[in-house]
Amino acid sequence: MLDKRTQDEKGQLEHKVTALFDLLSEIYGTEKLLLKAGKLDILDILESEDIKDQLVALQKIILDHPMLDKVPDEFEDKLKLLKELEDILVDDLAKKSIKEELEEKINKKLELRHQEYIKEIKEEIINEESKDDGADTPATLKKYIELEYLENKGLNVSANNLLRPKALKEIVGQERGIKALLAKLSSPYPQHIIIHGPPGVGKTTAARLALEIAKGRESTPFGDDAKFIEVDATTLRWDPREVTNPLLGSVHDPIYQGAKGKLAQEGIPEPKLGLVTKAHGGVLFIDEIGELDPILQNKLLKVLEDKRVHFDSSYYDPDDENVPQYIKKLFKDGAPADFILVGATTRSPQDLNPALRSRTTSIFFEPLTKDDIIKIIKQAADKLDMKVAKGVAQLISEYTIQGRSAVNILIDAYNLALYYQKNKITTKEVLEAVKLSRLVPINRKEASNKSQVGRVLGLGVSGFLGSVLEVEAIAFPASKEGKGSLRFNQTAGSMTKDSIFTAASVIRKVTGKEISDYDIHVNIIGGGQVDGPSAGSAISVAIISALEEIAVRQDIAITGEISLHGKVKPVGGVIEKIYGAYQAGVEEVLIPVDNKVDLEDMKIKVSPVVDIQEVLDKMLDG
């Protein structure tokens, strides 16, 4: 038998639990409540008479958390828990009441506006004889009202919009590119610009912000109302027959495309203005401009030259009195299109249309380093108003060299921290975020202070992203003199094959050894991505190291082709390759003397070299 005090406590708890379940039924309804209980897998304990089981069920339903299986043992603690749950339910009930009241007011307002529109439509029908027939009907007006209602609803600003740079100083790692962009755009005579650079480094944002700064300068031709019109060339669709052309504009003929209303009835073609006219007096920004259809590119260049778009239609009759004045003007004079073109691309200048290149000036945005990614993460964390544990920014920099991707990883980790009800992002959330997104660390061949025989760090580039290539070679005396073989992985490309055979002649000159007396295998690990003949020097050093059994320093990387006379010849993508070497922890980069560059802000030594002997002196250990 329970004593009287225990019975009183039990009765008090049962009374409060019953009251809370009644509140739940009022908020959700019995069917929805049972459905939610089923999802939380607590249908069996809902019917339990044990007060602890009932408290567990209440916790899971109210807090919507399937893992809350523990409840306090003491009576006072149970009362406290019930009080907390009751406060949450009362708050939810109040919200529901307010929501229902708002919905009722909205419905009344919609009904009132609908009646007003119906009245207006009736008046238009009465005056139909003297006026143009309107396009709206009660059904379309109802849809319009519904759209207006949807416009008034919406979610909060997305995290990406919150973290997007609001000033040029927030764009990390692009100081030189931004300076050039501002100088060319805010001049009294602004130039058409192509911004070259890797994805996710801030090209679009920089162009948008640069226009705002240019508009505030006295010397600029841009007015306060100058627009920044943006379009993605990869998603731009147009018809070569000029049926539709959202970039330049097109003519809607009355028979095929259907000009609007009265124009269609009277057989009058209707010109539709394109983005180039919307950008008049401002900037037209074309992302991935290198992917724009070649024919459309040429048409765009014509607009840049004429500063207007011309329209033509076999249905247009300049003597037709029914043609509106604005249509006559468009067919006679064309539409104004005096704007500055700013394009962005991940392609190299030589890969673009020569005519486009001749009418624009190039600006280069640099690849981001680990230090840049760390700055971006810290800046984004400040905007999120969330503490970040030591090592988080460094860890994210191991998974990407794109600013946009780095911010996305941080947002994922931020959301996980909130899910776990934490006020700090730690490496645990970052690791879980990259695991959920199936990301892997960037494949970087890290430099080493330990020398190695037959292994050389070469440099490659793909697009604007440089990387370190591991070039290895091994040599064995042939079974018969002069019967040796030379093998290599052909996935590295035909250029690499040519480099190897050129290197063979250089090696004979340097070492005095005939490679036909050896079985030599050259391997670029993973196949490599070698753009053009840029691995000759690295291959030569690797084979010489293997033949002479002399170790090669692993903290030096090299790029450059080799000539038959042993000269190190210039190659492309040197700056990107130097960035790739810096990312891999290389201390020194050897480049052809004709590729000498000025990179004072890079924390890496860049040494120009003339010939293979100078390369060997620097790279061979001893």
C-alpha cells in the first residue's frame, strides 16, 4: 500500500499529465497526435499507466526528440519538467491561435479585393467598345491576387546571402585583381573587361561592388541609376532563327510568336528588348562568357560596336498607320545598348574568341591559398555570430581552395552545431559535415625534407588550378647491351611522350650514358594532368637521378620543357603552378628564365634557371 503522501503526489502528477495530453489533442488533433506518436515510436507507451512512461511520451512529442528516454526520479523534479512542457505547449497554442486569426483576416482581405477586382472587370466589359480589350479575366485576376499573397510570404535571408561580401575589402586574396578592376571601371572611359580566374574566388561579387563604387566617383560616366544586369552564359538559351534571344532581343511576329493583343489582331510585329538594352548606361555581366555560343558572341560584339540593337521583320510595314510610334522607332533606329561588358571565365585568354579578346581587357583573379581560405572562414564566422574552435578554419582549408565551397562547409557545420544545441563550431561538426557531403581532402603531394632517388616534384596546371605532379623513374641494366627499353604511363598524354624522348638525348649528353643500355620506367603518378610540354625538365632530372643513384631534394619543384641542347624552355601557367607548389608546402620553385615573374607577396622562393646543369646543381642532393 502506498502512503497518503505518495498517493497525493501520484494523483497530482496524473492530473497534470492528463491536462497536457488534452492540450496536445487541442493543438494537433487526435489523428495527427497519433501519427506523430507513431513516427516517434511511442504508441506502446502512450497506453501505459506508468507515470514515467507517460512523461517520456510527453517529452518526445512536445520537444520532437526521439532520444529523450530519461525522466527525473524525484517528485519535485517531475513537477518542474511538467511545468516546462506546459509552458512550451501554451506558447504553441498561442501561436496557433494568432496564426488562425491572421489567416482569417487574410482570407477576408482576399475576398474583399477579389470583389473589387470583379467590379473593375465589369466596368471594363461595359466600356469594351471604346477601349482596348483587357487581357485579365476574373480567373486570371484571382491568380494575380494569389501571387500577391505569396509575395508577402517568405523565408529569412539565406546563409549564403548573409555571408556574401558586402564590400570589396571583404573579398580575400584578390587585391591586385580588384585594383585593376576598379581602375578600368571607374575611369572616365571605362573598358570592356574579362575577368579570368578559378571558380569561387569572388569574380561576380567584385564586379557588382566595383560598379557601386564607380557610380560614386565624379569622373565616372555611370549614373546613379546604372544597372548591373547579370546572366549566366551556360544557361542562356537562344534560337539562331531569332525567334527568341533574351540577350540581344528579338521580334515577336504576329503569326508565329504571337504579338500581344491588338498588335496580333492587326498583324503588327512586336520587338522584345533584351538584356543588352536593360543594361544600357550600366554593366552587363556575363558569367562563364567563354561558354557563350560562338554565333551569339559575334552578334554581341556587333552590339558593342554599334551601341544599339537593330530589329527586322518581314511583317513590318512602315506605312501602316496602326503601328505604334515606339515600334516604328525601334525598327527605324534600333534600341539603345550602350553598356560596359564585364565577363567572367575560368578559361585562359588563348581559349577565348580572338575577336572578343581584342575588344576587351583581361584581369586575372588568383587561386586562393590555405591562408586565404582561413581568412574567409573567420570572416564568415563573425557574420554568423558563432564562435569557432581552434583548428576549424585550418581543417576546412584541407578540403577546398574555393571560397564559395569553404563557406558552404562552414554553413553545414554551423547547422550541425545548432542541431546539437551548441554555441560553438568545432572540428567535430566540420568532419561530420564533410562526411555527409562525401568530401575528401584535396589531393596534394606534400613536400618533404627527405631526399629521394628517382622522384621529382613537377608542376602541372588545369584551368587556373596548379598542382604538384610526382614524377618517378627507375633504371636497371638491360639484360643485353643496347637492348634496353623505355616505358611510361601513356595516360599522361602525348606531350609527355615527346618530353621523355627529348630527355633521353639530354641525359646522354649530361651523363655520357646510353639509355638503350638500361631498362627505364618513367611514371607520372595518377597519370597527371600535363597541359602541354611542361614536364621535360622534371622527367630529365628523375631519369638522371635513377641512372646515377643520386637523391633528389623533395622540397623543390620544377616546371619547364627541355631542349635537345639542354636549355630549359618557357611554358604556360607558371603563376598557377607556383600557387600549386605553395599549397603543397614546397619551399622553392625552379622556372625557365624566360618565365620570370614578380610574386613578392608569395611566401615561396622562385628561382629562374637557364639549362639542365643549373637544374641538377640545385635539385640533386650532393
